[in-house]
Amino acid sequence: MRKTVLAVLLAIALPSIALAHASNLHGGTNAAAVQKAVNDPARAADKSNDARRKVAQVMTFAEVKPGQKVLELIPGSGYFTRVFSAIVGPQGHVYTVWPNQYAKEDADDVAGSQKLAADPHYANVSVLTQPADQLSSPAPVDLVFTSQNYHDYPDKFMGKVDTAVLNKQVFAALKPGGLWVIIDHVAPTGTGMADTDTLHRIDPAIVKQQAEAAGFVFDGESNALHNPRDPHDIKVFDKSIRGHTDQFIYRFRKPAK
């Protein structure tokens, strides 16, 4: 009888043990991929910003893995693009998206994205330009990512894109179980979107509300870019805080079914 009970308990426990072991192995593999990408000699010029921007922590939180497809909204200087490219590798792909309206304001960075994509080292990177309110992806992706630009979408220069539309389009671009990761500058609690065009900040609570309204499930947050010394009521370009603003990092998941 005791042997029977033990056999049953082992039958129940072994799948869980195996799953946990596989998870640990996968986590270790992912950590190694992130570290290798961060150490890529091709991004030597970015290294001085790594400690400030917490790139390894951001990539780990975003659960980026080899072979994935990533869609990066408004990639700026390409700082994150270069790391995404190295992590997903030749079996993966990175789609960098420049909304037409934003591209008009930032021609230099758009040219930088195109130059990066033309470099054989970044052969898995594509540059897409499209209307701000018509986000789409050439193929379903595992991750949609944006850093410090979610707050721009409702602003006049972007055509006052309805964030409900944006979130629904992100939802449609993702594979089931895919992630929507948003990094942005923190605005005072309760201000909603009142400071998007003035201080270039947004209340994290309204972002969470908007993403969940589109069908996303809140999947966690990271305090890697938290700065308690940021007063939240000054422009992010103010010399006293520029480059060191308090930023939230939210992760939302598209339900698998």
C-alpha cells in the first residue's frame, strides 16, 4: 500500500519537478543570451549608458528570447534595437516602427535606423514607416516594446491617436501569450494624460487602465528605472532630471486563448 501511495505521489510530483527544471534551464539560457547581447562589441558606443538604462534588467523583464519576433515602436537612437537584434539572433527578427508623424520630427534617428538595418551585423532588423493610427506588423510577434514614447501618441503632432486604438492594434499584432512592454516617464498620480504634451509624462495608472481595456492582462512591473528623487512635476528635459527621470516599466500579456 505504501509503495502504491509513493508511486502515485511521484507520478504527480515528477511533471512539476521536470517543468521547474526546464524553466530554470530556460531562464539560464535566456540570461546568457541577454548578457551575450549586452556584451556585443558592435554596441561598444552604447556601453556607457548601460548602467543608467539598466538594459540587462529591461531585457530580462521583457522576456526576450532567441528566435523571437519583436516589434519596437519608435526606436530612437537604436539603443534597444541593437540588443534586441543580438538576443533574437538570426532565427528571430526585429521590426522597428516609425510612425510617419514622428518620423517628420526626428529624421536623423530614422536615418540612423535605416543605416543600422543596412549593416550586415543587423540583418535581422527591418524599418517600417506607417501612419501613427495604423500600427501593423508583417507577421505576428512575441513582443511589442516601446520606451518613453507611449505618452506621445495622444499628442497633437502625432495626430492625437486614440490610445484605445493603439492598444487594440498592439493586441492584434501579438501572438497569443505575447507581451506588450511599456516604459515611460512617471507623471503625478491622478493626472492621467494631462501632462503628455507639456511635461512629456503620463500617469502609470491610466496606461494600465488603457491596456487592460484592450484585453491585456497586467503581467508585472519592474522598478529598475525608478528614481524617488524625481519630483514628477517638471519637464523630462529639465537639466536637473534629464536622463534620470522616474520611469515605470509595465508588462502586459495577451491571453493565450
